[in-house]
Amino acid sequence: MPTDIHAEPVAPKVNGIRRHRRYLFSVPFTVQHLLAEGSSRTHGMTLEISEGGMSAIVQGDLRIGEIADVDIPLPAGPLSALAIVRHKTAGHFGFEFLGLSPAERQQLSASTKLLLPHRGTLMGAFGV
């Protein structure tokens, strides 16, 4: 199924906390909960992505500190990675990617470079 990719760079925080530039990036993805009592699969929609993580809306609930396997269709090819939930607010979750291989890091880097030409497309859809 083809995915329409729209992105816009989001500036790093002014106080310099962010290590990686973020990009608006909205695609459906899957999340495999890796809970001690079992695992379950759910779906979500990415909101932003960077070389270090992503934010997303996810069906169901995840706990801060929970580790999940995420499958994301990136412009440079699909990525399956472990991610830890760093924050959550009413269905909105922040994930940090864990243990990425050099090839996976390169794939994320290549993907974010492909997103640069799509400035303003997503925000324009919301009248911003």
C-alpha cells in the first residue's frame, strides 16, 4: 500500500536539549508491546521523527519506560526497531530508538534527508 509522505523540519528546542533535528512525518505504523505478561500488537500514526526517536499517536496504552518494537515505513525503506516510551500525554507518545545498528542509523539519516524538500505540506493541510 503506497504511503503519502509529507514532512517539514521542526527546529530543535531553544535550550539545546534535543540532539537531533525533528521533522513532521505522518505515516501509519505498528507497535508490538513487549510486556512481561505477554505481547500485543497495535497501530499508530507518526507525528514527528528524528534520528533519535519519534512522536506518535497510538491506539491503546503504553507506559513510560515500556520497550516496544516499532515498524515504520520510512522513505529509505521500512525500519523495525526497539524504542522506549519516554513520555506520554493523552494518547500522544514520545519514543526513543534503542540499539540501532549503523545501517539503521544510516537509514534514518537518509530518510530525514529525503524529507527536507517537503516543507510545509503537512502544516498547510491544517491551515497553519
